[in-house]
Amino acid sequence: MVQISAVMEALGRYREAEQRLSEASLKYMKLNGTDMRALHFLIVCGNDGTIATPGALAAHLHISSASTTKLLDRLERGGHVTREPHPSDRRALAISITEETRQAAMETVGRQHSKRFYAAARLTSQERDVVVRFLDDMTSEITLVDEPWAKG
């Protein structure tokens, strides 16, 4: 029981540190949580060579097309994104993060988040397997599956 409590307390400390990092990054970038999730999506798309569209962004964020338009208007006014014609679908737009915003995100928040890699790298292969199994099991246990209290 003592070890279980220690694991749960360690998870709590991690969540608190992650929350403080998130709050600091929002404040630094002068954005809200949805804005930051959108920028993260655009960075990932850029890294993968995927063309981000408003529809893909809306699906990723689970927001309506109207909310996506407002989000993109706000991010574009702030100099964080650009909208260009899609190279192969003339009905769509291609959304890109500006280089200035990408650099700011990578030099601050990205650098902090990448430190998690080093913590994982310090583990042995067997330890990583245990951690992955534990985190997947925790995720499975807390995933909402027909709980009546969680329905809208």
C-alpha cells in the first residue's frame, strides 16, 4: 500500500509540474489552451509534411467550423498563422504556423517538453516497458466508457 501511495503521489507531482508548465506557456505566448493545442497541431503537421486544413484542425480540436474560423482569425491577427490556398484542392485552405511563432514555441515550451525524453532515455529497456504498460493500463482504467454521470 505504501508503494501504491508513492506512485500516486509521484503522478500527482508530475501532473502539477505539467500544469504549471502549461500555464506558464499560455502566459508567455499570450494564448489560450485551444490556441496552444492548435499551434501544436500545426507544428506536428509541419514536421510530418502534412498540409493542415481548417477541417483537419477542427476535427483535431473537436470544435465546429465556425469556432475554427474564429480561432484562425484570432491566430492570424496575432501573427501566429497564415492561410494560403491549398496546393491541390482549390476549395480548401492550407494553414501554417509562422516561423516566428514556431521558433518561440520551440525555444520555450518545446525545450521544456523535450526534457521528458531525457527522463525516458535514462530508463533501461525493461523499465520503459513497465512504464508504458502502467501508463496504458492507467489510461484504460480512466477512459470514459458509458458512465452515466459523464454524459452531457
